[in-house]
Amino acid sequence: MGRRGWVHRHDLTLFFVLAFLLSWLAWPLVILNPESSPLLPFGPLIAAAVVAAMSGRLRELFGQLGRWRAAPRWYLAAVLVPVGVTALAAVVTVAAGGSASAGPGLPGWAQVAATFLSTVLLVGLFEEVGWRGFALPRLQQRMSGLRAALLLGVIWAAWHLPELVSDPTGQRPVIQFLVLVVAQSVFLSWLYNGSAAGLPLVIISHATVDTVARFVLPPFAARSPQLIWWTLAALWVVTAVIVAVRGRWSGAAVRDVRGDDSAAARRADDVQGSA
């Protein structure tokens, strides 16, 4: 089998170790500059590319980025669910007695668009090629899709540890954030497995999650941090439960290591729906 066979047998371990090492390289530098970022977001992308190249599957990994065709309902879910969950969290927080600090007002469309596009690259692409594009289908070879989504969520949450420990503002409570990330992993994994678009859809959804949070959370985190974060985490858990119950998580319903959707009927339905 040689080196390629050894890498293939240990691809997940190699990916996770390399992703953490590359992303955490900057963490010690926070001691010198507390304002610097303790987490490098490109770790998962580079780790996935390196391991895929060593195992002869680089084209399969990045080939997923070219699959954009899917039924409109999947794109609506990818965008509207994160927007709806965050907006509802804000409404519930206010109804429960929380408040938001006065801000500069609503952002303009140009600012929102610029933030979204930069987040697609710096967060969505850098992270999701590794987490959902590389790791998830390989975990699904070893366990059900739902168990894989939950396990990946725990690992993904742990990857954020430098941000949680070294956050000078303290506006990202650890427990709530970890619960939220695991729940979001279930939702993103459902998107990845459920539509013909797969990876591009997940990148868009992840970017939407962070873009909406970027504008909605800070005013509430300044005055009601515990309430807004617990509310947001709870709503994402509810979302995860819904897709866990309604989604298909085993057999032909999950993607293989090539990112292929082997459920031909669903793929045909997606294509017809996008026509």
C-alpha cells in the first residue's frame, strides 16, 4: 500500500491533528499582543488539502465546490434558518426582559454584503472544506450521519478554544457557545447530506450564521450576554432536533468520501426543483 495507503487509513487523525496545529499556531502570540487573533481560520482548509493530496483525493475534495445546482428550498433553508433563529433570539431576549445597547443604527446593504462576502472566504471556505467537505463524509463511513454530525460538532467546538479562552471581552460564554456550535453542526451536516449542492450550500449557510451574528449579537451581549446566548443556543438546539428527527442520516442518505450523493432519487428531485 505504501505511504498513500497509510495516509488513507489514518486520514481523519492526520486531518484533525494538522487542523488544530495550524489554527492554534497564533495562540501563544496573544501573550505579546492581547488584541491579536488567537485562532487562524485557514487551518481546516490547509489540513484537508494536505491530507487529500497525500491520499490522492485532492480533486475529489475541491471538486465539491463546483456543485451548486440544488432546489431553491435548500438555499432558502441555508439562509433563512440562520437569519430566523438569530432574529427570534433577539425578540425572545427583549420579551424576557433583556435589552440592547444603543448602536449606530441599522447597517447598510453594502456593509452587510461586504461582511457576508468576506465571511464566505475567511470563515465559510476556510472552515467548511475541512469540517464538512473532508471530515464529515469520512466519519459517516464509521457511524451514522447524525452521530458523525454530533461528534464533529464537539471537535469543531473544541477547535474554537483559543477564541473562548483568550477573548478579552468575555462576551462569548463558553458553555452556551459550545452547545450552539454542536447544534449548528447538526444543521450544517443536514444541509450537506440533504441537497445536491452539498459543500457550497454549507459555506453559504455558515457565512450567513456569522454575518447575522456580527450585526445582531454585540448590542445584546453588552447588556444581556447570558440571556441572548442562552436563548440563541436553545433555539439552535431546537433547530438541530427538528432536522435530526426529520432528516435521513444513514445508508444512501449520506455522502461518501468523494462528497457524492448516492441517493439518485433525491439528486433528481433537487435538479428538477432548481430548473
